[in-house]
Amino acid sequence: MYSPTIQKLIDIFSKFPTVGPRTAARFVFYLLKKPKEEIENLISSINELKNNVKICKLCFNPFQGDGELCEICQKPSRDKSLLCLVEKETDLISIEKTKKYNGLYFILGGTVSALKRADIEKLRIKELEERIKNHPEIKEIILATNSTTEGQATALYLERLLKPLNKKITRLGRGLPVGAELEYADEETLSSALEGRK
Amino acid sequence: MYSPTIQKLIDIFSKFPTVGPRTAARFVFYLLKKPKEEIENLISSINELKNNVKICKLCFNPFQGDGELCEICQKPSRDKSLLCLVEKETDLISIEKTKKYNGLYFILGGTVSALKRADIEKLRIKELEERIKNHPEIKEIILATNSTTEGQATALYLERLLKPLNKKITRLGRGLPVGAELEYADEETLSSALEGRK
Amino acid sequence: MYSPTIQKLIDIFSKFPTVGPRTAARFVFYLLKKPKEEIENLISSINELKNNVKICKLCFNPFQGDGELCEICQKPSRDKSLLCLVEKETDLISIEKTKKYNGLYFILGGTVSALKRADIEKLRIKELEERIKNHPEIKEIILATNSTTEGQATALYLERLLKPLNKKITRLGRGLPVGAELEYADEETLSSALEGRK
Amino acid sequence: MYSPTIQKLIDIFSKFPTVGPRTAARFVFYLLKKPKEEIENLISSINELKNNVKICKLCFNPFQGDGELCEICQKPSRDKSLLCLVEKETDLISIEKTKKYNGLYFILGGTVSALKRADIEKLRIKELEERIKNHPEIKEIILATNSTTEGQATALYLERLLKPLNKKITRLGRGLPVGAELEYADEETLSSALEGRK
């Protein structure tokens, strides 16, 4: 139905997260209407992304600038005894936005669903073990995975993996989120909220 | 459009919680199709509700049976040093279902939104003060209101009201509910989850 | 968890259309809080429904008043050559609200899903055949079933059943509803909209 | 919070249709993980889009190939007496998918909301008038705008504009879409469905 070039770009955009073929088509027609400069701006930005953005050697957070470490890992005032493990880059951003955490991070790069080898190999397990081994100043490891089934499976896997290292291992607190009603809360969440009352 | 009797019953059902005129009409046509015995069963059940169900003198929970106290308030094994304040009956049920709470309850009968006198007068404030005064064995008062804006306003109001009584006052723990993703959690919830890590 | 009387009424309300156990519980607690007069008003309205509301001998529409025919069937100005077949009472009301139809109705009392005998027996087929036979003034039969799979199966079944009667048989027009966008319309709807352009 | 290059690309993607900042961030992290070849493939596809895709001189549909006309406008078997006016490229595709239309198209390039001059100037009005003037073989003009408020306002505007040309002007048929229930249909749609019965 579409010209080959349009179809090719629809196929590429369709693989973007959350994008289906219909939205991908809208992206292409959106680009078709844009003036030349805006298209060039998009292309040069994508190129810059590939050329300028580095991945932090310590936490795997993307960053720009000199050296091998990202802004957070470089900052002297961050508490180096705290290591927060997150699934992905946007989770790190979510935690930073709270301004309640002053430790360091490690981006796992994914989750495990049912402890399948294929899943585990996608995580940066070796790099994580290395990081903890080389940084004896780490005292607490926070397993900040989602509280979805996959996130919990990942936390459980990491807990077992890291246990022999004799560090304090914690998870994010469970309870009622802002706006929640008791009537619609699941029993596990409500149990946690009761136990965690203060 | 509808016959007067049908319209009258639609109007009554439309006032039921969560019911609009369209659903109310479906209720009426549903009843119209039911055999006589089922209608009589409904009517006698509503009558029984009014005649047999009493309100517990202590916690205001509806109950059936002898005496003035509900099953929970009568039970010797419940921990009488804990008093959990809830907005409404279904919240009490939600907490009971967790099987993690063994104290007593008090049903407030509503929430306050903006500390308006009209709202406050709907709550059983006098009865609550009486309850706490007459039961010095109460050591902890749990403000188990929703974590909605109204629930929080109510908790705040109660906290100020009960402060002079010198009891331990707690609130349900905040944090990530089961199934939540960090990326979509609001900052306040995520902050609580971080602070409440364990 | 609930007292027997409360549980019994929750069970009854849970069978109401669109109502689950949680909403049913809210209905019961809502009734518990109502003053005696309102409860008596509800009960007398349900009783009136059973005692005062009759079912029209011709179209099966519930009505109040003298005689055996509903207001619509009695009205001399209605066009008796048009017979509109609808699934249920609320569909009749929906069509009346448009003020664009001046014929008579027949309420089928249900739909057939896959031409199962059990489904067909729930419809008023015999009564429908009787109605058409006894009213030779009927010239057009409008199959005003939903355009869902079940509604379409019912229309197809009726079309075959009524074909030998040599009446004009029509269906509601297909096309784009108010507010629809071409981009999200299914192909069948869009095809009908194209064919039905005017 | 993000590095400048990441933020810049998030800002660009945030302007894509249906994309907000959170999804835009996911796009960027998705691209960051992709190997060099995939990024180059994306960039070359965007470049090809700008370089290879032409806009049809007749209907304004994007196309690839020799000449100035798109595949549809070139095809001898298409019925040149029919002209279908659509808001945008994806609407043309939606109609083509039905395989029920064999005429030609004209892409308006937008909609008017309240007959504001700024809106009208965004439409290809002059080009449309030119098209119709130069093609006296056109007998019917189909106003295939959405049946949203804006689409209807656009159709009304076009109807008035094209009236003096003495061509047959039609609109897409209104009625119940596939899957619709009478109970939830608005009165206007149901009225159209009644009038358009067949």
C-alpha cells in the first residue's frame, strides 16, 4: 500500500518501544511534512547521540563529557557506601527526581522473568560482581527493581547472588501509593502498608 | 418515556453508589423479568437487613447476633491495645482480609475534604473521643484512611485532634504497591519507598 | 466475613446486571445507612413494579394503565405498517428517544449467538410469527438488533425465518457514527459508509 | 537531568505525534542500545524519505517513482469521475484498504475547526479548485472527512465552497459501526441508522 521507502521507515519506527504500525505511519507522514532543516536537525541529533554519548564505566548510565565516569559517579558529595540497582536508565532518572537518594547506581540492563539463562545473560551480572568486589566501601545494596512479577523475580535472583558478599541488601518499601484507596488495594500491598505503619 | 412506577424505581436505583440512570433502568428490567419468588426474596432480604442487622456500639460495624458488640469487638483474642480508624465498612473488611491485623476498629463514617464543618460533623468524632477515653488500654491508634487527598486530610485532622491524648498515632506505610513500575510511580510514592526500604 | 443477612443481600445484588460483589457490598452498606422511610419507599416501589406494571400483549413492552396494550401500541397516530424488532426494552427506549421512528415495536427478549436451540427458545419467536400473521397491515419489518456478532446472528436468523412472509425486511444502516475517525474505523464500517454515501 | 544530546533528541521526539517526554526518553535509550548499523539504517531511511519520496501533483499523496503522478492517479483503470477528499494520507490508506473505492483522491492537508482563516489557509483550497476546474470529467465529489466536529465543519465549509461548481457532492454514510449497541449509540447516529435502513 505504501511506497517502499515509506514502508521501510514505518517498519523501523514500528520497532521503537510502544509504537505500532499505525503510529509509525503517522511518524513518517509527520516527517514528510517537516522542512529540510528539521530533518537535518533530527539526523544530526541521532548522529551526536551515537558519537558524543558515552556509557559510564561504573554504573552504565549514558553521559556526555570527559573521562569515563558519568556526572553522578564523579560527584564527590554522593554517598559511595550506597549502591542502588535499577533495571534501566529511566528508573535511575525517576529515583534522581525524588531528590531523596544520594548514593550511586548500577543499571542492570534488564530483568529476568523466570530465571531463564537467556534472560540472566542479558543482565550485567559479571560487571555488577566486579563493581561490588572492587568497591569495598559499598555497605548497602538497594534492589530497586519494579514490584512487578519480573522485577520481583529479578530482585530475588540478585538477593541470592549477592548474599555471599555479606553486604546489607534492601528492597524498596511496599505500601499504599499516593492516591490509593484501601478498598481497591490488593491484600499483599495492604499487608505491607499495615506492617510498615509509622 | 418510562411508566411512572418504572421511572420511580429508576430514580431510586440511580442514587445507589456507582449507579447511573442507564444502569438503573437495566436493574428495573432485570427485576421485571424475575419470578415472583425472587422478588419476594429480595424484599425480605432488605427487610431483614433493616430488622436483624445491628450497629456495634463500640466500632460501628454492622453485625447480627445477641448483645451490643460485633464479632470482632467480642472476640477475646483480639489485641485491645490497637485501634484502627477506617473511613467505612468495606475498608474494615479489606483489612480483615489481609489477616495481618489483630486489633480492634472504629468506623469513622466518612472523610473530611477541606476541614469543612459540615464534613467533620458527619464523622463520629464524639463517639471516637468517648471510645478512646473509656478504653485506656488503647496504646496505638492507626489512621487507616485512604491515601487520597481526602483520606490524607482526614488523617491530618484526626492526628491533631487526638494528639493531646498522648497515644502512639501511626499511619499506613507508603510505598510501591504490588505490580508498580518505578517509571510510572509518582515522586512522593517513590520517596516513601526509598525511605521505607528494608 | 460479612454477617449472614448482609452476605445474602450481597449475593442477590451481585446477580444484578453489571454488579460484582464489591459493588453489591457498597449497595448493602448504602442501604444500611438509609432511614426507614427510604427503605420502605424502595420496597414499595419494587412491589408496585410487580403489581402495577403489565407487559403489552402486542409488543411486550412493560407499561402501566388500563387495557392490554402499551401506550405506543394504543396510539392511533403510530404507523402500523412498520414493525421494528428490538432485543430488549432499553433498545426500544433508545429508538423512541431519536423521535425519528413512528411505527410499532416487538421486543424479542434476547439474542441468539450461534443459532443454538437454547438461545432461540429464549426469543419470542412464536409470538412474533403470530403478531405478523394477525397484522397483515405490517409492510416493513426492521431488524433493529445490535451490530455486534450476536445481534448480527440474530438478524440473520430472523431474516431467514421471516422471508417466506413476503414482507419488506430491512436492517439499520451501517456507517460512521458521530465522532468517528476514518483512521480508526474498521474496514467493514468504512465500506458501508462509502456505499451509503449521499 | 539528562545529558544535552539526549535531552535535545528527547525534545525532538516529543514533537512526534502521540509522543510525550517519557516515551521520547524511551526512544532515545532504545537508540542508544542499538548497534551502529541499525542507527545508520534509520538515518539513511530518513534521508531516502526526503530524497526519494515525491508528492503527487494531482492528489498530494506521497509516492516513489518516475513522473509527477502517484500510482493511483496514474492507473488507467481508476474511475476518474469520482474524487474523494480526505484530510490526510492515512485516511487515503484506510479507504484503499476497503477495496470498495476505485476513484481518485485529493488530500486536503488538514481540517478547519471553526472556519478560522488560519485553519482554512492550511488546507489546499486553491489546489483543490484548480484540480476540479482542470478535470471536467469529475462528476462526484465525496467529502470523506472524519465525522468529528472538526471533520464535519470541514465538510460543511467544502460543501459551500464547491456548490457553485455544479458537481454531485456526497458525504460518507452515517450509521451504526460494526460492533455497536443501540443502547450506547448517540441519538444522531441512531437516527441516521434508522433513516439509512435497507
